[in-house]
Amino acid sequence: MLILIIALIVVAVIVLWLVTGYNRFVSSRNDVEEGWSTMDVYLKKRYDLIPNLVNTVKGYAEHEKTTLENVINARNTAVSAQSVEERARSEGELNGALRKLFALAESYPDLKANQNFLNLQDQLQVLEEDIANSRRYYNACVKTLNNLCQKFPSNLIAGLFHFEPADMFRVDDVTERQNVRVEF
């Protein structure tokens, strides 16, 4: 009888551990999905803002057609990206194209003074900060999930219930990692 009670207690502890572990994985996976959805909303807002910015610049810089087209093409590539890896790569290209657009704007004093352009630029700056914060949150959620998937003994639950590590949102563009040069 004592052996039966001990066996039931051991089984109950194992079941409790499995249920608790499974629920941690589900919560962690849902946090990753929430983080991605939040970042996706901010990225969509930025994608919607970019054509307005390009159209404002277009009126002042007609002969800079290739720069404007590169921004739109980079935006379209980023919008159509499916995986985290594709999105991260296309976001790097879009950021480079936007840097060129703002560098172009420096050559046109009337554009730099245009209230619509300044307003769009401010909106983009706020969105960039929101995107950076959502990337940090997403990557923190991914780290938690990946730790659960890779650390013992939770990796046993991950294998049993087929939980997979998620991809971090990384900056692959080398120029994005460099410090900004400020010259006077």
C-alpha cells in the first residue's frame, strides 16, 4: 500500500511538472506572437507613412528619381517579407534607403523648411522609437522561449510537445551597426 501511495505521488508530481511546463511554453510562445504582432503594427504604420514622405520630397527633388524609387522598392520588399529573417533583412535595406532620402533632403533647403516634410519626419522618428522598443520586447520574449527550449529539464517538455525556438529580430546590415558620424 505504501508503494502505491508513493507511486501515485511520483506520478502526480510528474503530471504537475508536465502541465506547468507546458503552460509556461504556451505563455512564452504567446508572448513571442504578441511581440511580433506589436512590432508588425508599428512597421505597417511606417510603411504607410513612407509614400507620403516620398511624395513630399518628390515635389522638391524631381531629378532624384532613383533615390525615391529605391525607397519605395525597399518599402514594398519589407511589406511583402514573410519570415522574421526576411523582415529583418528587408528592414535593413529600408533603413538604408531612408537614410539616403534624408541625406538627399539636406541638399534642398526649401524641403528642409517644408512644414509637411518636418511633420512627416517627426512622425517617422516617433515610429522608429516605437519600433525599436517593440523589437526589444519581441527579442526578450524570444530569448525566454529559446531558453525554455534549450535548458534542461524544460527541453524535455519542448521535445515532447514540439515547441521550437524562435528567430531573433537581428540587424544584419553592417552599416546599421556603425556609429553615426556627426561633422561640423
